[in-house]
Amino acid sequence: MTDVNSEEYEDVWVFVEEHDGEVMGVSWELLEEAKSLAEETGEDLVALVIGHDVHDVAERAVSRGADRVLVADDEVFEPYRADPYGEQFRAMVEARKPSIVLIGGTHTGRDFAGRVAVPSHAGLTADCTEIDVDDDGVLQARRPAFGGNVLATIICEEHRPQMATIRPGVFESAPAEPDREGQIEHVDVVVDEADTLTEVLERNTNETVDITEADRIVAAGGGVDGDLAPIRRLADALDAEVAASRRAVDEGWIEGSRQVGQTGKTVRPELYVAVGISGAVQHLEGMNDSDVVVAINNDPNAPIFEHADYGIVGDLFEVCPALAEALEETDTPEVTP
């Protein structure tokens, strides 16, 4: 327990994550969801931007809903390293005392959030899928627990700020309003290159695919029995990314970064093709907001069909190649509801 006067803390902060000028989509999702939190608490919605030559990112944060933007702009923040990011973020938190701080549950967010929370004695809840505040402004951070079988609500009444990392893809993005006005403030940079403990010797960023950004997904379940060739061919024909259920990941058929569900990632593509997936509740939680769902399964009673717009009952090893062949014969495969 810490001796914290919660009345000294105010405003809802959102970390806007950018790399080489490209903003991670989860940042705009958090701004949209944080608007309602700020409205309920009667506080400002504040965006934090850390990087180099990032004034354009700050202006985009205003257009997406931030009342104010705090900018720490220096070469020391490019490329990303956990220690300068964490030190700068911690200094800003301790000086300005926000009540709530939201960070995307990306590799970067998960990497440095603890560097802020631990020395600041903040309460940090990781990998949340829902957030809200009660009448006293206490953050209600919800996340899957016990292997995704329950949804736990975690509160940190005795700590400030109340911090949470949020899973990408669970909220709608804040729309851009180019004429919207807000305050942009450049803050003092407290980090010096001579004091940092790490050095980037080489960057390798071209092997990781973020399925939360995909417009089309073909997902493999236990029915593929380790053979993903039909899945990959259908995905290629649809210009889609390959994803998977927990069963396929646990069996080692595909890497964990492509898992959809309560214990994986939340996606909301235009098209989601579920192949050999039964439709367990834990998996549905990760793809329920897809625009169009197509289910392929040889079990006509599989629960996935109750959540699909189109269903194909059949052997996936026959259906997938047939669909892929048909799509490959067209120049521009289109899928509409």
C-alpha cells in the first residue's frame, strides 16, 4: 500500500506509439475509448508523444481527439529503446500526476510500461480488453484470466496513476477531424544519450506480421491437423494473413503471434475465414467484430456456424483448394456481405 492522495492526480493519458513516423493503430483506438473515460471523470484527454521529429504525430493526435498533447522530441528516442522511453515517461508521470495512463499492448508498450509503473508505485494491469471508470474515477480494468476462462476486473484504489496496457484491435479507432484544435506542448527531455544503458546495433523488423492490422484473415483450427498448406494457399488467393486458434498454436503448428482469441489477439478484419475451427467462446471473443465471417468445417453442428455469415460444411482439404483455385482464376478477388 502507498500513501497516495488521489485528489492530486487528474487527466486521462494515452501513449501515442510511433516508429519512423508511422503511428501504431492501437494508439488511435485508445484515444477513442479514452474520450468516454475523460467525459465521465470531467478531465482532459492528454496524448503523449515520444520520438524525434514528431510534431506531425502530435497534430494527428489532436485531430483524433486529444485535448492536449505532451511532446518529448529528441534524437535519443530514435530508434526505440526501453530505458530512455521509460525514464522520460516516468519523469513526466511523476511531475504531472495523471490519474489514468493507457498504453497499447504492443511489444513496445509491454516492454517499457513496467519501467514506469514500478518506480512510480503505480498500479499496472496488463493486456486489458475492456476499461471503464466508476463514480469515484477508479479505473475498472478487465482482462482474461485463468487461461481465458474468466474475465477479471482489476482495480488499483491505493495507487496512482492507474495504468493499463490494452490489447490492440478491441476498440474502434478515433476518426480524424482535420479542423479540430488542441494544445501541443513540448516538454523538457530528461534523458541524455551518455546516460543510456543500451545501444541498437542492428534492426530486423521485416519478419513479424501484426494480424490486428489485417483486412483479411484465414484462420486455422484443430481441424487442419498440422497441415497448413490449404490455409496458406487460400490466404494467398485472398491476399489475406494467416492466423490460428489456440489449439493450433499449442500444437506448435504456427507461431503464437498469430493466435486469435482471449489468450491471443483481437482482430476485426473485413473478412475472417475460420477453417477447421469449432467456435469455442474463447476464440469467438477475438474475432466477433469481423465484418464478414466464413466458416469451413466438416461438422454441421460446430458452434462456429452460429456466428458465421456464410458456412461451408465439408472437408477443408477439399474445400480450401477448390476456393483458392476459383479465386486464382479471377484477377481481383472481391468479398462482400
